[in-house]
Amino acid sequence: MNKKIEKGVITVILSSMILTNTTFAASTIINKSETVYVLKEDDNIKDKTVSVWLNSKEDIKGKDKSNLKNIKNLKTDEKIENKNGYINWDENVKDIYYQGESEENIPIDVKIDYYLDGEKIENNELKGKSGHLKVVISTENNKYVIKKIDGKNTKVYAPYTVIAAMSFPQEVVSNIESKDAKIAKDGKNELVTSVLTPGLKENFETILEDRQMEEFKSEAEIEMDVKNYDPVEAYVVISNELFQNKADLETIDNLRNGVRELEDNSKKLVDASTKLSDAQHKLNSGITELGDGTVKLKDGSNELYEKSGEFEDKLDEVIEKVKPVPGAAQEMYEGGSKLTSGISDYTSAVGKMNEKTGEMKDGAKKLHDGSVELDNGLGKLKDATSQLREGSSKLSKIDELKEEVMSKLIELKNGIGKLSAGATELNAGANKAVESAGELVTGESEFNRNLQMLNSKVQEISVPDLSGIENINVEGDLQSIGQSAKSIGASVNDIKQVIGLLNQIQDPESKAIAQQAISQLAGSAQNIGQNAQSIGVSTNNVAAKLQALSGLSEMSNNLSSLKELKSGMNQLAAASEKINTGIEKLPSGLKELQAGTEKLSNGASEINSQLEKAMSEAASKMDTSELMKLSDSLVKLDDAASKLKDGSSQLREGTEQSEEAVNLFTDAITELNSNSPKLNSGATELTNGLLEFRDKSKLFDDFPRLKTEGIAPMRDGIKKLDNGIIDLNSGAIELKDGGDLIDDNMKIFAEKLAEFKQRGIDELDKKTEELPEFKEIVDTMSELSKKDSSFTGTTEGFDTKYRIIEKIK
């Protein structure tokens, strides 16, 4: 439980018991009210803190004696210095609240022993136990003096009242009984309250009868049956304020008047306790609303912290995704610039090649036409040589065949003439094809080189992996966190409403003391509100920075198109390389063809010339022996003509395929050239887009700072807020339980005080007529109370009272 809240509220509740502090002295007097908070566990003091309230009708100015250490102001951050045991106040306020630590000993020892089925056991060992439990609350007074009264050394104890309260859940206890305490039921709890006066019985045991001292007890026993017991805590209040009024008893007669004054004061205490019970009931209603408000705060803060954790995880994913983007964007931009330049070179080469496509097509057509004519001429030549060969076998009948031979020779001469003309035309076409092939190789080589360079530049473009970016939705998380922060801020109003309830307390003394609790609750509300507002501001800042992610999904889609471009360029580059390899072989093949056609042309011309010469000589001589030689030549000529015919057929088929290939190639170049403007335009747009992407991607460099300087501090703040609300929630729950306990106990306390007045103080009134020594005992008790009016120290100008509140586990 938050100690500040616990102490503040208990101060509001219990400090109202102090009747003497509500009767203010002269305006120059500073009223000093001390509350000592003690936490005990296993009979050992774990913590001891003193809260002090200074109050005056005038501004507080004076020298405050104090033994406190580590002093701090409860309402401001102002540092308080303790110099040589004094605090010098020169303030323009009428109320000061401060606290510190003290090494002063507690005047009353309170001990609680537990016995389960007759065996002593520690409280923390009782968890889950069942059986018959006896609880013994014992007190020991350590403040006394030895004084000679009526001729005898008499030990007189300082007067203290001890109020002990415990609450037991009904589901674990039953048959609860006690002769020394008041038992009351409150819903699901059994409330046990006992008033003890350690040392008071010893002070009057020789004066009063036993029956008159039944209420002067230093020990209380409570018995009950328990099942699956859960250890509870005890709250104890120790005070001597009832006896701090001066007992001015100079004579036996005045003693009676003094006791009556004491009786009157005790009556006022009874009345004040009744008022306190009513005020406590009103305060308890406010505490209930505080508890409801803290439950809402706790739920909201838990959701806020969980949402901020989910948001941080998603932000980590975003940071990891976009980390390589700026560097890759720069590389992509540089590659895009090179790509634009390469595409320009590429389209220029395509244009040059396109200019030569007409000549290439003409050359291929002429080459094919020449090969057709050559093949046709060789066909006729072969027919003629075959006939001559057949006719040569009849040369023995030369005279008979002379005219026929001459006729065939004329046909042969005509055929060879055509062959020679066709060979010449074929040779011219071959020369043109060789020339065009050289230009084709040069153009294709330049085209392939530019295309390979272009592909290399395309492949160098690094495309970051932005897959999954479109699935990262942080806007919803930011909105949820913002709404939760607003909810937390709005819930602070619940705390402020409780503060309003506290402010409605009209009882002057209760209202004055309540300011300490109001101040602490207001501070908590302000801190929670500021934290919630700060988280809201941080959320807006984070949202503003995350706008850089806007459009990142669209960029991711565009980058996927770039990947397709890289793949397509790879395929195009591979095809171009194969074409280039084949084209490089074309000139050598065409040169061989050119050499063959040249030989063919020369050979045909020579045959034509020789045949013409032979025919002339044959016509004049017609010598049989010569004709036999001619027969042999014709056989060889026929064989050569057969081979030429076979070669010309293959040449004709090859040039036909070559023409088709050249046509396809030139058509492709023409289409590429027509698309060059689009390619150049697309490359320019791509480069411009990459430039814009590069500039925007620089924002991603600040993303890690967004986490370290934005999200991490925001989560730390949410965690602190959550922890504070958890403490506040726990405190509200314990305050509710403690408030219910004290609410009922105040009623019991009022009853007990009335009973104590009737059976104690009133009896003292009767005894003053019979016992002269009573005066000295009462005087001594009063002196001890006055000397022990302060726990931290007091001096002239201060009216000081104190009480001790112990929490025993």
C-alpha cells in the first residue's frame, strides 16, 4: 500500500481524536500535532516515520525543536534543514506539513501472541491452519517515576490509552468470544476492538477496589475457531492526550474539582468521538468512490501499457524493414541514372542498325535471286552436258552426226553463256552480301555490347525487400493508445471527486487535519493527469513521424515491377548474346560463298571461252581423234556440272533461309527502334521516381531515434503511471477495508470512552473524598503527561501533542 496515502488518511481519521489540539491558545502559539507511524513484524520495528502538522492563526514563524532526520515537506519540494536540533520557520502560511525519521523509543510495548490448540505459534505460520485460536494482546508501560507518596516509595506510571483493533473474515472464523474487547459484525467481517490502559491499574491498586478497576486493563484475550485461516493485521493507537491537561489540585478539596474538570474533558472526548464517527462515515463513502475510480484507472493503465508494448513490437518490425531502404534507395538512384544513360546508348545503336536494315534486306534478296538463276542455269547446263556425254559415244559416226553435234554444241555454248552470266550476277550478290554482313556484324556487336552494359546496370540496382510492409498497421495502435491516455486523464476526475468529498467535511478540527490527505491525493491526481497528458503528446509526435510510412506500400508494388524488369532484361541479354555469336560467323561463311561464286563465275567464263574456241576449231577440222578428246572433256564437264548443280541447289536453299532470317531480324530491329522513345521516356520517369524515393527514404534514418527518444520514454512513463495506479488501487482497497474497520471501531471507541468515563473517571471522583494521596498520584501523572507531550521535541511558543499508530503483522 502506498505509505503516503495510508498515513495521510489515517492521520485524517485518528488525529481528530485529539481534543486538546482543537482548543487553540493565543494567536502567538503554534499548535504542533505529531503522529508516529510504526510498522511492526515479528515483534520488530521495520519502519518508524513521524508526520508533523504545524498550525497557527498567524503566519508560522518560530524555532521548532526536532530530533527528526531526513526531513521533507509533504506539500512542497522545499528542502527543510535541521540545524543543531532546530528548524527555523519564517513562512507566510498558517499550516505546514512535514515528516521525517526518529530514533526515539516507543513508550508502550505492544505484543500480540497466538496460540493454536494451546500451542504457541507465529502469526505468519497460521496461514491455511484450522483449529481453536487464542489471540493475546499485551502491553507494557516503559514510562514511570519512583516518587515518595504518603511516606512510601511509589512507582507511578505515565498515563497512556491503547486502542487495538483487528478484523477477522467470517468465512474463516466462527464462535469468536472475548471478555476484554468489543465484538461487532460488519457484513463479512468480525470486528474486535479493545481499550487498554497499561500502568493505570498499578497506579491505583492501593486506592481503588478491584471492581472499580475492571476497565483498567493491560491485556486482552480473544478466542475463536478458525478454518483455513489467513493471518490478519492489527492496528494500534497509543496516546496520553487525555491526561495532558494540568491537574491544579493544591488541596484535597481542589482535587475533587480537578477530577470534575477531568470528567468534563472526558465528556468532551466522548462527544468528539461521536462527531468523529459521523465524519468517518462520510469519509468512508468518499473512499468507496475512490476505490471505484482507481479500479477504472488500473484497467485503463493496464490496457494502455499492453497496447504500447504491441506498438513497440510493430515499430521494431518497421525499423528492421526500413533499415536498408535509404542505402538501397541511393544505390537504386545511381543505378537508375546509369540505366538512363545506357538506354540512351542502346536506343542510338538500335537506330543505327535500323538505318541499315533496308540494305540488308536488299542484299539478302539479290543474293537469293542470284542463287535461283544460278541454280536454273546449272540445271540447263547439266541437261546439256548429259546430252553431250550421251552424244559423245556416237563420235565414231562423226560424219553422220556432224550437224547434230554442232547443233548440241551451240546449245551447250548458249547454256554455258547463261551460266557465266548467272555466276557473274551471283558473285556480285555475294560481294554485296559480304559487305552488308560486315556492317551487320559491326551494328550487332555495338547493339549487343550496349545491351549487355544496360543489363549489367539494371542488375546492379538493389531492390530492398519491403514485403509485409503493407501489413504493418500502427495507426490503429496509436489511436488506441491515445484513447487510453484520454481515458486515464478523464479518470483523474474520480479522484478529484473524492477530494471534493473530503473538502465537504465541516468539522473544523477534522477539516484542518484532512488537508494533508487532500494535498497528497491532489498531488497523485495531478501526477497521473500530467503523465496521461504527456503520453498523449508523445503519441501525437510518434504519429507525425510515422507519416513517413505513408505510401510505402505503393512503393513496394513499384519495386516489384522493377524486379520483373531485371528478370526480363536478363532474358533479353542472353538472347542478344546468342544472336551476336551467330552473326559473327556470318561474314566468314559469306566470304567462303563469295570465293566459291567468284571461282564459279571465272570457271564459267573460261568454259564459255574454251567451248567457243573448241567449236570453231571443231567446225573447221572435224578430226575424229580430236573429237574423241572432246568426248573425254565432255564426260568430265558433265561430272563437274553435276557437282555444280548439287552445290547450287544447296546454295539456293541456304540463301532462301538466309533471306527469311534477315527479314525476321530486320523486322525485330524496326520494332525495337519504334519502341525506343517509350523506353527513353520510361527510363527518365524511373530515374525521377527513384530520386523522389531516395529523398523520402532519408526520413527512415531517424526511425531508431523514434524508438529510443519517443517510444521507450513513453513506455517508461506508462509503466510508472501503471505502477502508481496499482499502488493507488491497492491503497484504495486497503483504505476501504481500513475505513470500514475504523468506521465501526469509532462507534465502539465512543461507546468504550463513555464506559471508561462512567466506570473510571466517575469512580475517581468518588474516591477523592476518601484518599488524600490521590492528589499526588494524579499530579504526578499529569506532570509525566506534560513532559511527554512531544515525540520529536517542543519548546516555548509551541503547544505540542502526539499519538502513535502501529500496524502489527
